[in-house]
Amino acid sequence: MILPKMLMIGESCVAVADPPSARGKTRAGSGCSDRRRRAIAAAMLSTVLSLLVLAAIALVAGAVYLWRKPGMRKQALLMLVLAAIALVNLAIWTVPDSRGRSPIGQIGEQR
């Protein structure tokens, strides 16, 4: 998994983008420890997945609202399809495989 580069500011790390000329090069002393980067990535992913659930709920609520309006059924169906795709994406990240490991659970593990 590609983790964002981090810049240490006080006790926290902030993601920074490298300029195109610096890609692939490492800077000594900059950034955070790998453990800290993984913790930040896990927290960001948890936030994104939470927002995904809220977006799916909003899409379903909006689809129910549009379904009741005449002439808006196609848009309502498309919103339901998008909500289903979002929930399948969420399931891919959170449902464990046959060995009991999920992709979101593997982020915090060491390589």
C-alpha cells in the first residue's frame, strides 16, 4: 500500500505532496516513522469509510425522496445503484477473508 509522505510538525505528522522533480527521492530526516504513518493512514481510512456509509445513507434517503416525485424515477434508481456500489466497496474493505483478515485490519500490521 502506498502511504502518503508525512512532515513532522510538533508531535503530529502532516501529509505533504512532493513536487514532480522530487518523486522517487528520499529526504533524510523528513517525515514520520513508519508506525506513525500507518496509524495516520488507518485513521484516515476509518474516516473515509465512515463518510462512505453516511453518503450511502444520504443517497438512499435522496432516492426515496426522488422516487415519490413524478418523472424522477430514473435518477432515484441511479442513486440506489450508486449507494449499492458504495456499500459493496465498504464490504470489500471490511469483510474478512477465509483466513479472518480484512484489508483495513492489515494496515496496522507490520510487513
